[in-house]
Amino acid sequence: MRRGIRKRPTTSHLVYIKMDLTAFNRLPLDEKTNYMWDHGVCLAQRIVENRYILCIFELNGFYVEAIYSRRNNRVNAILPIADLPEWEGYVDQVITNLLHLN
């Protein structure tokens, strides 16, 4: 590399500050995925049609649902969870888990 010329950092070298939902939603999918794996906590997951694994992640006080393709072995989408309808798919699982604890 010539003196005085600096390479731009790649996403793997970015330093993430505390992310909010608005900033997170602006990221491209690959950066959302990296941030989610590095900083998120998986709270629940479920399998849909034996093809997809849907996981709820908590990230700095907001929640997202990651849709993971078992066939492609990759995250296809990461969607914010803001309203009750998005949580409904997990309610039965949470209740079942609580009953098993007692």
C-alpha cells in the first residue's frame, strides 16, 4: 500500500455503537445478521414447515425475528417485532416451557 492511502474498513472491522431499531433497520441484511449474532440474545425459536427456523432476538432493548432457511443455511430476513401479532407465534411455546418448569 502506498503511503498516505488508507483502505476503507470492511463491515468486519466496523465498531458498532449502541444500536437502536431505526439504525438497525437501515443496515443491509449482512450487517444486520452480523450485529444480531454478535450482540443479540436468542429468546425463543420455532420451526415452520420444517424449512425455516424463526428466532426472536433481543438487541439493546428492541426485538427482531430472524428467518433462517434450513435449506440454504442462511438468514433470509430480519424483521422488527413491534406489535402483538408478531409475538403470537411464540405464545404457545412460552406457555409450554413455563409449564415444564413447574
